[in-house]
Amino acid sequence: MCGITGIYAFNEAGRFHLINLQKSVNVLEHRGPDTQGTFIHDKVGLGHRRLAVIDVSARANQPMKDSSGRYTIVYNGEIYNHRELKKMLEERHQVQFISNSDTEVLLYAYIIYGKQCLNMLNGFYAFAIYDKMKNELFIARDRFGIKPLYYYQDEDKFLFASELRSIISYGIQRSIQIESLVLYLQLNYIPAPFSIIQGVTKLLPGHCILINSRDIHIERYYKVERDLTEFSPNINYTGIKEMLIDKLDNSVQKRLIADVPLGVFLSGGIDSSLITALASRHQSNLKTFSVGYENARYFDEKKYAQQVADQYKTDHHVFNISNSDLLNHLPAILNHFDEPFADSSCIPVYLLSKLTRNEVTVALSGDGADEIFAGYNKHKAFYRASKGGIVNDILKTFSPLWKIMPKSRNDFLSNRFRQLDRYAKGLRLDPAERYWFWAGFLPERKALSYFSPAFIEPYSNQKIEELKFNLTNALNHTESMDEILLADTRLVLPNDMLYKVDLMSMAHGLEVRVPFLDHNIVEFAFSLHERYKINQKNQKIILRDILKDLLPGKLHLRTKHGFEVPLLNWFRKDLKSLITDDLLADNFINEQEIFNPASIKSLKKQLFSSNPGDANAHVWALMVFQSWWRKYLN
């Protein structure tokens, strides 16, 4: 696990920016605290920060060259089947390795098989390989976007890096990509290929780039599809469960390979409990880590995590954190964002990662299961909406009532009115628009109303409409749950969930591995009929049934709990002055000339009213942006 960066100059003007290569490497120190290195040849430069996990010796340092010196690689990630690939390369192609690293295996796999090597890899990665003889640079990102990769291109140069701040360090001109900012206010994050800086792009998951001189070719090498083939009639449900358990067990076993201390995030939910149960088969005295919330008993799952830990006799660590702990880390978290990101659950993830890193260097997590096995509440909403019925008709009829009822996330009844209002509005939309509405926090019209007319004047939603079409086109023809889940794997998973975990864990040099996102498991999940995932009563049905076989008691019956960060309480007390006198202060808004002062005043008024609705989420998104703008553009 590492940070990578590099430059391919097209001319002497671009070559001048090679002087910033080391600066670009330095800002990635948190991603790779162990070693760093650079490589420069003519107009190409590669940089690397290393977190040593497999083969911690100096032989595995990067940038790494092959034995001929023709090829050089910088690489961020892990290839879990590198041992099998290494054996194949040795036997078939007589490759002589000098290290035990997966980096060297990846390098020679590319040398021999070219871009076709991507189909051989089981893992997560973003890497670049330079061919000195052809003056070619090849770049690739993993299938599901577990590892990030940004790039920038102008007439002089092509830049790439693991983080936006690393590209900024080359001295590029900085201006806001307006469409990205509008998307951010709608979704609370900026989805690929967009980024907040004009000219900087995120490489889409499952894509690769080949650069030769000024010729830049971008290609999609992987796309997960619905597999509509049914299993043989001879394979019953028990057989299907056994097949999934075998695939999960194999995935977990592969992800336990490390030359450094390793553990598991254990929340007590279905996904992390399954990972812990399977990991315990292959590692004795497994370390597990949970967070306990002192001021939020409803979200405190440590007793369930303890039951799993006791069952499998793990070396269990519980970190008890309070709201003040979360609040006190806000400045550090805001300072770490190199792009606006407003998923507030990143705050506890940051703390969990920080505390876990004191014990281990690698942690396994249950991320990805919700997106491929229908685990979110919104999936239940989509399922019920698609089935129609009298209940939906009644909810639509009473839509005016839900609209006027008090709504907030701060208590059960107000939150229920908020949910009913969103559900009723979604029922009136066609399936594609319904997906986009329920995926976001603000409709486009409302998001645009927050901006000053002069700032938003150049805005065009053409590229956004293309993104929406690519995500939801199939929903115009079918309302199947699989199409919803496929859209989630392309939008929510890489741009929110995986981005959050990567950003917050790598802030502390912690590698997080995600067994559910082994491509064999994802493809298997999309071969299953939706009845194995969701019905009127339950979600993640097959995972619940597997857990029931592995663990005693009723853990498999538990509903999903996230952690609702108490933003509204913070904004009305501890952070009120930060809103009213600083980040959203009237004079700051007026001087900045980005936002509509009247709209921001109205939002602040709603926040402090008895009917705040989702104002706390919108205010948080604006605060994160303001903090980012002050650091990078002011």
C-alpha cells in the first residue's frame, strides 16, 4: 500500500515541471511512511511512497526496475494471487525474481502479457509502468475503484497521482470545475470522472491509459454485468450457499497474506462478523477492532461485536469514543481533505483507523457487501416501490401531509416524516430519476439555487446528464434490483464508500482490504436471483443465512446500523460560531462571490429552526467546501 505520482512531459515546457516531482512525492508521506523514491528518464518522472506490507526488505522498494532496466513501475495496492502468478512466470517464462514482492510479479506480468495481465490480477491497485525503449507509460486502476487515481493533461504534460493534492503540487493552475461542485452539493461527494479542479480527472474503475508521445488512449478493460443464467436445477439453495462460502473463504484467506501485523474491523454487523468468522479459520488469535460510542447507545454495537469475538476467541480491542472525541478531530479531518467530501461517517472511520494503526498495519473490512447483496434501507425502498400496491398509493396520496410535517434526523418521529416525504416524492418519478433522487441529498434545481448568478452562469449539465444516463439507462427498461445494485457499484461504492475508507485509513498509513470485492464474489453475486438478496421482510438474505450457520444466537436477524454523527447538535452548540462567524459568515460569503447570500442565510435560518429537515447535511457539505476552498484556492 503506497502513494504514487508521475509526469510525462510532451515538450521542454512540460519537462520543467519535473522539478516538482519530489514535492509531489512528499505530500503523499502519510500513504507511505516507510520509504520513498523517484525515477527520472528524459521527460518522464515517477515517484513513490511506500507502506511496506509484503516483503518489507529494500529489494521491494519502488520505483522498481526489471533486470534489463527497460521497464520501471510505481504501484499502489496488493495482488493477492501474486504467489500463483510468480510460480507461473518462473515455470513458463523462466523469470528470475530477486524479491518476494507482488510489485515485481506485477511488473513482469505486464512485460510478458501487456495489458492482458489485468485480467490475471486478483487484488486492488493503481499503478504505472514506463517502457524506456518505446517511451510509453501504461496506467491502470482496479476493477471496482478500491484505489484512487487522478490525472491531469494540458498541452505540455500529463500528470497522475494517488491524491489530488499530489497533482496540485506540480504547480498546475487551480480553478473550480463548476459541474463538479453542483454534483457535490447533490451527492455529498464528487463522482468519477469529475474532480473539483478544472482539468483534473479521476480515472474510472476498470480503466487503463496508454501514453506515447502526445497519443493518449483510454480504454475500459473490465465491466461487471448482470449474469442472467440460472444455476443448474440440481443445485439447491444449500449448494448455492456453500459455493458462496467457499468463494468468501478463499477471498479472506488470500487477504490474510502479509509480512506485518494484521486484524479485522469488527462492528458486530453481518458483513464484518462473516469476515471475522472466516478469517479465524486461518489465523489463530486474530486481532479484531471495534468502536464503542459512549453518547449514542442506539448506534453502539460493541456488545454484538464482543459476542462474535468471544465465539471465535479473537484478540479483541474496543475503542470507546465520545462525541467530544469526534468533535476534537474535526480540524485534522477537514485539513486532510484535498477534495470536498461530505459523508460525515468519515469522522468515526478516521478515529477507528487512527486507533487501529497503533496495533496493526493491515485491516480487513466488510465494505462492499451492502452494494452487491442489497443491504441499504434505500434498497428496501426501491424493492417496495417496484412492487407497487395500495400502500404506495396511500403514501403518494398523503404526500402533501408529509411535506408539511416537521422533519429532521434528530429524533425518531421527525426522521420518519423525513423518510416518508422522500419516499413519496420518489414514487412519483420514473425509475431512472428515482434512483438519482434517492442517491442524493439535493435535487439539481435546489443545488443551483445556492450559487450566485454570476458564478453559475457558465454551468452546463451536459456531462452530468451523460453520467446519469450511463448509470441508470438500464433502469428505463427494467426495474430489477440487480440494475439498482449495478448502479451502486459504479456510483456510490467507488466514489463514497471506498473513497472514504481509503482516505481516512491512509491518513494514518493503514491498509484496509475488502474481501467482498474480490471480483469472483461480485460476479457470483450478480449471477444470483434477487430473491437470494431481498424480499419484503429482509435484506442480504443469503449472507444472513450463512451467518446463521456460522454463529449462534440471533445476530443474523439484526437490522443495519450506521453511525449518525450528531451534526445538528454540534451546529447548534459547539460549532455554531464556526458557521455564523467564520465559514458561512455573511461577509465571507459576500467576498467569496460563489454562493447566493440570500440562499445561505435562508439555509442557516432553517438549520436553527424547529423544522431543520436535512439542513444539517447541506450545511456540513458547505462547511467542508469552504474549509477546502480556503486551503487550496483562497
